[in-house]
Amino acid sequence: MRTHRKNTVLAAAAIAALSLGLTACGGGDAGNGAASASKAPANTSKSQAPSESAAAAAGGGSGSQAASKPQTGTSGGAGKAPAGSTGTTKVPACTYKDVKITAAKADETPTAHITLTAANTSGSSCRLYEYPLIAFGDIQTAKDVPAVAKSKPQTPVVLKAGESAYANVRIALGGAHEDNKVVTSFNVNLFAADGPAEGSDVVTAPAGGLAVNEAAAKTGYWTYELRNGADEF
């Protein structure tokens, strides 16, 4: 009886001790969990603060927004219309009073070609239409000098003040027995938008005059520069 009671008492004591140990362990975990839960909002708010500041600095600032917008002001000639656009139609046609036309012999012997230069002396922009209307002789009776189609440029020729355009002109075939006449000056007329313009320039021939074969004469269109191939005829 004493042995059984003693064993019973010892078993009860062991169970009580085990219960106290489990309670102590469970209470510690709960306490730590509560402490962690109570600290979580504070940690979360701290971790969000830099992100919000970074977002404000990246997208919320007025300077950043201004940099991302395209500039609407004009600068550096951005408003200029490209050649061939409708903007060129507003430029007036060059008249014989707006340009000074000169002639120079090509570097060849005998001379079969000359180059006409039309320099804008008007002080403002003007447009050179088509090709020079050349009369080697009396302007009323001289034979019209036809233009060579392949020399026509793709875009309008608009000359600013002081700029020049050029036209290649064949005056003879370069043969020794051609039906030539010596010309010391000749007339050059210009085109307007709707056809030949009024008036003409009297161009002085280069020194020594020009031996002109009117039957062989041809002219190129006005261009910003003479182009090999298109102006060879």
C-alpha cells in the first residue's frame, strides 16, 4: 500500500511538473508572437518611408515632369519648310531685277558650253522657276533655246539673299565647220509661276565673244549646283 501510494504521488508530481513546463514554454512563444505583431506596423512604416520619398523624388517633382515633356518652342530653324513643300509657294518668283546673271566659258577647246550663274542681289528670298530663256541675237526673232529635261531638279530652287543658282548651256557642237555666229552679248529671261516673266537681263559674253550654233544650242534647268550626268549634254 505504501509503495503504491508513493508511486502514485511521484507520478502526480511528474505530471504537474510537465504541465508547468509546457505552460511556461507556450507562454513564452505567445509573448514573443505578440511582441512581434506589435512591432510589425512600426517596421512596415519605416520600410515604406524611403519608397514613398523615392517615388516623390522620381515622379512627383515638377522638375522631373518638365524634363519629360517635349519642348514646344521653335529654335534652330525647326520651323523652316523643307524644299518642295507648300511653304516654297509663298516665295515670290525671281525677276530680272532680283538676280544678276553672268556667263563663263567651260574649260574646253573649242568652247561648246558655258555656265550661267544667277546671283540673288535683291536682299530677300526668291524662287527661280524652270530654266533660263535664252535669246542669242535679237530678242524678237532669235530662236528659242530648248531645255534638257533630265537636268530638271527634283525640288524648287529658292535663293536666299546672296545665294546663286547655275545652268549649263550648250552653245555649239565643238566642230570646226559649224554654222556659227559670234555673239558678244545675249538676252536671258526668267519664268514666273504662270509662264515667262516680263523683262530680261542682257548678259555680256566672256572675253572674245561666243561662237554660237543656234541649231545645236540647248540649256539646262536652274540648279543649286551643276550635277555630273544630269547636266552633261
